[in-house]
Amino acid sequence: MEHVRAPVARRSAWRFALWLWLVAASPGWGRGGGAGGGAGALGAHGLCPPRCSCDDSTKSAACVAAALEVVPIQLNPEATHINLTRNNIHSVQLTLAFYTKLTTLDISHNNINTLGNRNFDSNFDLVFLNASNNSILSIEKNAFIGLKSLIILDLDNNRISNVHPLAFKDLHQLQEMRLSNNRLVSFEVELFKPLVNLKTLTLDNNQLLEIPTDNLVFTVNMEYLTLSGNIIQTVRESSASNLRRLKRLELADNIISEVHHSGLDGLISLQYLNMDRNNLTVIPTAALSKLSNLTHLSLSENFFESIPPVSFQSLFNLRHLHLSRLEKVSKIDSRAFVDNINLERIWMNDNLRISTIPTKTFHGNPKLTHISIKSNALFTLQASHFPLDQLQSLQLAGNPLHCNCSLLWLWKLGQEHSKHATPVGNASDYSSIFIDFSDIRCTTPEHLENALLANVPESEIRCSINWITIMTAVLLLGVTVSIVVSILYYVGGMKRCSKDKSKHVMADSDLTSNLPKMSNGIMYGANHQKPSDDKVEINRYLMMAPQMQDTYHSTPPWHTMNKAPMNGELCENMYQQFGYESIPHRKTMDRPHIVYV
């Protein structure tokens, strides 16, 4: 250890000597400003350059817009906070080694074009480095050597197009890295490998062609990822499957036209997804359905042509939904939001082709409190469109409304609002809903064009009953009465037929029971009894016979078998056939057996 510490001690002594020499040669010696300014004992104090503010009690120095061209080295060597923003500094070469206790450094808004190599290798305690808004072109291999405690690195708004594969090798503690507004196209495969603790990564407004899936496989603790403003064309299969802790994903302002059905797999913790201003032509229902914990979804300014049934399937925890400025959408299915039982707010503004909304579209969302459908092409609205008993806010301005009795419900709400200075607490009172009445105007009829709905007289809103309406009602009443009379007549006829049929059945029953008496003394067999099987057969055929007339006919000759209908008397012939001819031949006698008593 002594062999290791000796060079470090010698290097520190050399730097301190160099610091003393530079301070002595500094034009600011003895005329500094701020709490640490002025001459005095050096010790743990330094000099404060002109237009700077120094505080040795807090070990901080701020030289904001002080026209500095180099990093001042005469500040307190034990300073922990240095702010050098908005100067004309071009380099940090051989200047930061004097401040070994530094924890925060802001060198943003300068003209630095490189961070060089090993310029931070003495700043072991640095946790925040802001080098944004400079002219940095690339990140060298050893640019961040020594920054083993760094937590936040801000490189936004530079011109970075290349990052060395080993540039981040010492940044094991880094939790937030900002690289937005640069010129990055891609990353080396293992560039992010040391960033195991990275939680926030911003890559907005670069030139990335795809989500850097191969790099993100190492950032298992990522919670916030922004990729907006790039030229990503598709969300490929399992693009971020390793980011199981990711809570927010920004993909707005790309040219995404397709989302693979498994493109968002693995994002089990995702709560916020923004895909505004892309080229999507259909809602990626299959991919979105995997995001079981999603609460905020924004799909505005895409090119959907419709919002079909169950568009947001399985998004049971969704609370906020943005569907504005969809210039091609003309149809919304009434079942589009049926799965979103926890939906609280929905924005559907500036959809210029939506002229109608199905009734009860929002009635399947029991927690919905805010609806905004401003500046669409809605011609009329019904109260049944909205769950008024649960809403807190309803935005309707900017629609070309036709002011007639269909808007009477809305006009009445406006009158109630004008009467109550404060909202009514009763949830059943619709006057407690906030509605933008001050901006709701009529487009038609012509004499009410551009008039505020709330100022339209009630006589203009109520629909009067004219002679056409009366005639229509009379005709409908006549048709209804005719139908009812026809039904009653038909039912009465059916009942009469049923009664006649019952009478005939009773007659058939009497005939069957008196059959021995009608035979005029004809008995079957010598014992004056008909065998039981013959009686069953006769009863069966008699019950199958059609209705009989109340007339009686003489018994036909035993050998005359005329089976043809006789002068249309079908019922009588059928009775004769069934009564006599249909008895099984094996039981029929050639001659009746007459018994004389």
C-alpha cells in the first residue's frame, strides 16, 4: 500500500504547488469577490475571480455568465460545488484535478468540444456532472475514468455522434444518463454493460433507427426510457423484454408504423406509454394487451381509421387515455372501452372526421369522471351519450352543433350552472358537472350561427309540434290499432275452433262407451262379451276418427265395402271405414251372430 500511496501523495503535492504558482500569477489575486474574496491566508481558502460568488462556509463557488474562458483554478481547493455555466470555456484539460473534494460540477452552456482523457480521474467524489449545451462531438475511451461515484451525467444538447465502447467502464454507480438532442445513430453492443444501476436514460431527438435492444439487455434496473424524436420504424419482437422494472416508455415523434404483437412483452411494470405522432394505422391491441399495469396511454396524432371493439383489451388498470388529433378516424365502436373499467379521464379532441358517437359509449366505465371531446365534427349530442351522474368535467366546445331540442338537456344544464355560484354537492345533481359553456356555440340553424348555447332563448331550443308530427302520430296510432284488432280476431277464432274440437272429442268418447247399445243386439261371441283385444282395437280406431256430425246412419250391408268418398261426405265415410272396415280381418265374422232372447 505504501508503494501505491507514495505516487498519489507526490502527485497531490505537485498539484498543490502548481496551484500556488497559478494563484500567485493570477490577476485576480487579492481582488476577488464574494464570501471567499479578498487577500488573506491561503490555508483552506482560495480566491474568488471577478463576477463570481464564493462561499467557503458551504464550500461552493458560482461563476455564472462571468465571461470565463478557462476553468478557474484559484477557487477553494476543498470546494464541493462549482457552477461555471454560461461562460466561454473551451476545455477542461488539467484544471479539475485541483478540486478533489468536488461532488457537483456544472459546466453547461459553454463551448467545450471534448472532455478529453482522464480529466476527471481525481474527482472520486463527484456525483453530478452537467456538461450539456456544449459542442462535444464524441466521447473518448477514458473520458470518465475516475468517476466511480457518479450518479447523474447530463450530456444533452451536444453534437455527439460517437461513443467509445469503453467510455462508461467506471460508471458502475450511474443512475441517470441524459443524451438527448445529439447525433447518435447506434451504440456499440456492450457500451451499456457497466451501467447495471442505470434507472433513467433519455435518448430523445437523435437519429436512432431502432430501439437499442442489445444494449438495454444490461440495464436490468431501468425505470425510465425515452426514445422520442428518433427515426424508429418498427417495434420489433421483444424489443425491451429485459426491462421488467421499466415504468415509463416514451416513443413519440418517430415513424413507427408497426408494433409486433410481442414487441412489448416483458414490460410487466410499465405504467406510462407515449406513442404520439407516429405512423400507426391500426391500434396495436395485441401488443398493448400484455401491459397489465399500464395506467397512462397516449396514441394521439396517428392514422387510425377507426376505434374498433375492445381496442384496449385487458388494460383493466388504464386510467388516462389520449386519442386526440386522429385525422382519419371517423368511427368509434360503442364497445371500444369496455375492458377499461378503471378509466378516469379520456381526451378525444380535434378529431375532425368524428361526426357521431354511439350512445352509451362511456357507460361501461364506472370510474370515468372527465371527458374531453372538443373540436370534433359532432352535429348533435344526446344526454344518453354520457354517464352524467358520475362525471365531474365535460368539454364540448368547438363542435358544429345544431341547436334544437336534441340539445335541450345541455341547455338546461347551462341554465342550472348560471343559477349556482358554487358547485352543488349532490352527486345526482348534474349542475355539479363542469362544462365549458362559455365556449359552446351553435353552428346551425343559420339565425343562431355563432351564438352561445347558454344565451339561446328556450323557445328556440324546444321543438314545437307541427301538423306533420300530428299526422304521423295519428297514422302510427291507426296502424297499431289495426294490428291489435287483427291479433284479437285471430285469437278469438282459434278459441272457437278449440271449443268445437273439445265438443267432438266428448261426442267420440260417448260413442265409444255406448258402442254395445248401437249394435242393435249384435253381440260378439256366444257369451255376450267381446274379447278384450277387440275392444282395444275398436277404441283406438274410434279415437283416430275425425269429427262426427250429429246424424246417424243405418248400418251398411256387411258385404258392401265402398271405400270411396260419398258425395263429399268425408267425415261419414271415414267413420264407416274406421268403424267397420278397419277391424282386423282375423276377428271379422262373415255373418252376425244373432241371439234371440
